[in-house]
Amino acid sequence: MVEERYIDGKIWEDLEFRKLDKFEKIVFLYLLTNQYAEGPRYKISDKDIIFEIGYNRKILAEALAGLITSGFISCEPQEYITIHKWFVTQEMWNEQQKFLAEENGEEE
């Protein structure tokens, strides 16, 4: 189990993230930081999410649908979630990409 997460604080400036409603933001942050999230694709049940964040099934379904429509996640059979925006939220990954771009002579 991964105990630490690195989420770039600039997520709050991301235009796509800002378009999410408050329920979608909380669910997305939960999906990034929960104890089951060991990478961008993992298994988690709606029941676990409901228990952990306290939303009812309807609000959770609407939030997940919004995240899917916005391209943040996809859901697969047998309760698998894939977080498409996993890497852009990870501070260490962003720093690594910046370093690689500088090494290759690319500018931001």
C-alpha cells in the first residue's frame, strides 16, 4: 500500500479541474489519494467510496459520470477505475518531465 501521494497544488489552477463541480472535485481527489490507489488503474467499489466520503449512491454516480465525461477517469467492469489525469497531478512526475525537457533542450 502506498502511503504518500504528491499532488501538485497547481491542480486548483487547472481549467478543466476548475470546471468540475464540488462533488466531482472531492471524488477525484479521493480517487487520487485513497488507500487503494497504487497507480493510475486500480480496483475499488462504489460501496468503499460511499463509506469513505459519505456521499449517497446518486451523488457518487453523478460525480463519477461527470469525471468520465470530462475525461478525468474511466470505469471498467469489475470495479476498476483508471485515472487519466493521474500524472498531471503528481508533483514529482511534473518535475521529472521538466528535467527531461531541459535535458533535451526543449523549452516550456
